[in-house]
Amino acid sequence: AGIVTKTRMVRSGLDTVYCIFSLASSQVYVLRVNLPFADPLRVVFTGGYRDFDAWSSSTGGLYIFLDSLGTNNIPRLASTNGGVTWSQRALVTSAGAHPYTVKSGVGDTAILMYYQAPTGDTISSAITVARYRESAPGTLASINFLTGLVPAGPQKDQFGAAWHSGVAWVFNTTGASGSRDIVYRVSTNSGGAFGSETPLANRPGVDEYWFDLKHYTLGAGGLDVIYYYDSTSGP
């Protein structure tokens, strides 16, 4: 019993579907939802976590990034059996908040984003972009960290990414509520380096936010983006 504050559904390459969710009590749980037998609800360790994100690999590896409440630590966990045991635990940073992960459309690699060195107003902090790859089932290795790729300053209440066939996209909102725009950066070397900030949606008198994005594989592959906009100058 409790208020669910966030859910994340991921599917591994072994066709296991995981529902990971957090409660207002600051606890995170994992449930394997498509097994042919009753599987218990499993707690992801015991501790206070204000946020999390997760992805799963073709080998069945499950990877969870947690945001420790009150410390700005982001630990990462890895499991090969759906969270029954955790084969790897490591600290990503002691100065971060609100991790976000997305798996590449090809291969067992992923992008991680988080607020770097959170300020009093967390959403005005810089955003770091990192890459991880699965070096063995249940084992992650970091590839590189682009610390503060999105600089501190304007409010950025949402960020996200997609990655397919060597091209990676990083998106974020910029500006306070009522004057938010959506901007992005593109990498053509799988996230090793990104180009300059480019506007996606910055119409005058319009507040643009609540975006979602996903790569597609038709043809050479590409990116689909959807977002919400709200007029601030009348109907």
C-alpha cells in the first residue's frame, strides 16, 4: 500500500518484462510481470530514494540507477536474475540528481543523463551526459562522461535522449514555466561529442514542454519527437 510516484517498464532480450516503481515512502521495487509463475515483489535494497531509472540488455541484464534522498549520490546496480541478487554496485557520482537512462537502438549500450552538482534550484543545474556499455551480463563499464554538457543557468525541468546507429540526440527544455522552449544537441559519433544547442520549438508566446522521443529503425533510422505546447497570449 502506498502512493506510486514513478513507474518504468523495461523488457530484456530474453523477453522478461520488468515493472520498476517507487513509492512516496522513498523505496524502489522490481516486479517481473510476465513469468509463468507468481514472482514476489522485490525491494531494491533498503534506503531512501527520491528517483530512479532503469534499462535492460539483450542478455537479460537489469540495470538500475538510483537517486539517494538527501545525499546527491547516484549509485548504480546490476542484476542477471531480475533483482533477486545484485552482481554489481558502484557509485556514479556524489554530486548528481534525477538519473535518466535510455538504451541504444543497436547493441547493449545506454546513455545516462542527470543534473550535475545540484544547486538550490535543482532544475537550473548543469546536465551531465554519460555512456555505459554491458561488458558482460550483469556488468557495466563506463565509456565517457561529458560533464556539464548542458550548462547551468536557465531552468531545465525536463531532459531526455535517444540513440540509434551511431547518432545520439539529447533534448531539454529551457526557461521557466510560461516561457519554456525545447532545444537539442546531436552527436554523430555515438555520444562521444555533441554539437551546439539547436532550437526544436521556440515559438514566441508559446510554452513548449512535456516532450517524448524515441528512435525508429525504418530505413536508415531516425528520431520521432512529440511535445505539448500551450499559448501564453490568448486562446
